Amino acid sequence: MFNNKDLVSIKDLSAEQINDILKTAQSFSTLTKSKKTIKHLEGKTVVLIFKENQMRKKLSFEMAAKHLGATVLTLSTDNLKASKSDVLVTGQLVEQIGADFIILTHSLSGATRFLASNVKASVINEGDGLNESPIRALVDLMIIKSLKKDFENLTVLFLGDMLHSRVGISMLWALLKLGAKVRISAPPTLIPYKIEEDNVTVYHDPYEAIIDVDVVIVQKTLEDDVYEKLIPSFEEYKSLYKLNRDMLLLAKENVMVLHTGVVRRGIEIETELMEDPIMQINDHLFNGTAIRMAVLYLMSLRGGE
């Protein structure tokens, strides 16, 4: 049973708790389709502390909270300094005005856990620095579960830059907890340090890595100049780790493909693949609302304040 005060990291959850969230989200998915509202969080206040450009996350959490009957307030972090003291002051301020739940996204790794340990309100991590993004990971897990039914015996490949992928890291921990076999294929400098020690198999040749996999999770890339000192050239990265049709022929026949961000067509995924039915990259908003409803609902069962 999910009975945590906060949701900061997938590492904090058991396989049972992850499955509990996914099961609850599935039950809420029919509610979001019907656009009905239940009053479970009536009288509660959900405060979103987000960057202005994170419209999809913001909209999804607003919809989730309103479906549950909560009052929603939004603050921008664009003018919030990247320091723990500013995070704490802001968090304590919104708690004083009546926040029961604080949803935080921040550029500082560890900001969410620091805030959660210093306020009574329930804190949910929507992405902190290069640390984790547990909510988005749960959204992708819901998509995988809808098609693959079970995670045990699945072989999942993370393709591309894992070093800068907080969504990928959260998904990796979740998949390992749920019994999947996990592979990574990326340049050595873009793989987290000692990740092999966590029962992850590392390949530098993507054509070898993709053989007989059930799911491919393509990692988003950052601005080209981020990679200047990490790889010989970004053009080489694209030529080696861009997902293409020839790679997919080596995977299982019913392989599915996800992406951890907004796809850069022709850079991370071959343009011709984007309309293929194996691509599962358009369900994030709908599933995202259901996952966020499930998290708020389950947290509220233990008090949520």
C-alpha cells in the first residue's frame, strides 16, 4: 500500500507501491475520459511550483487536482534562485497559506527531498536537476503495462544519453524493481557511473543491444554544445544512436518504442519511424492526468497534510 507522505524518488518505492499507483491510475483513466469530478480532495489545496515553459506537466497536474475537487494555485520558479534556502522559503510560504500538496520542479538536484524534509505538506517531485522525474516515469510505465501487461521477463533497452536523463533514471530503477531486464546503449561518457553494479547490462553497440528487446526507450538529447567534451562529435552520436528501421528489425516483432521527452525528429529517431504504430509517444497527457490523480488520491489516504 502506498502510504508515503512524499513522492521524491522511485528508489523510495517498493514494487508493490509502484503497482498500486499504476492500478489506481488505471481506474482513474475512465474518469478522465468522462471528464467527471469527484470530491475526494474538496477543501484541499494543491500548489504547483513550476517553470513557465513546462506547460504539459502543469496542465496535467491542474487537471488531476481539479478532477479530485482540489483548489489549485500556481507559482513560477523562473525567478527562484537555484539554492536550497530559496526552495525552503518558498515551500514554507505556500504551506503557511494552506498548501496540503506542493508539486515542485527545480533545476537543483535534491531540492525536492530537501523541501519534503522541512515541511508538513506532501511534496511531489516533478523533476529536480539531473536527479529524478518519478511522475513522468510512472506515466511511461503505465503505457508499457497497458500493452505488455506484466514487467517480469520484459527486456528493456534505454538508447542514448542516460547521463542527463532524469526520466530515464527513474524508469530504470522502477523497471528493475518490477522484475524487468534492463540494457543501456550509449557512449561510455554518457552512462551513469558504475550502473552495471545495479544489474544493468551496458552495450556500446546499439545493434547488439537491441537484439530481442521488448521495449526501446529513446533518451532525449540536450543542446549540441553540452556534448563538446563528452563525445568526439554530436554528428557521430546521431549516426550511431539514432533509432532507425534497421535496428528495430533486430528487436522482437511486437517491440514498442517510447521517448523520454519531446522528440527531435531525425536526431534521436528516424523521421520515417514517427508514424509507425510501434511508437508510443502520444499518450502522455491523458495517462499523465490519471497517474497524477492516483498519486494525489493515495497520498490523501494517509492525511496529505
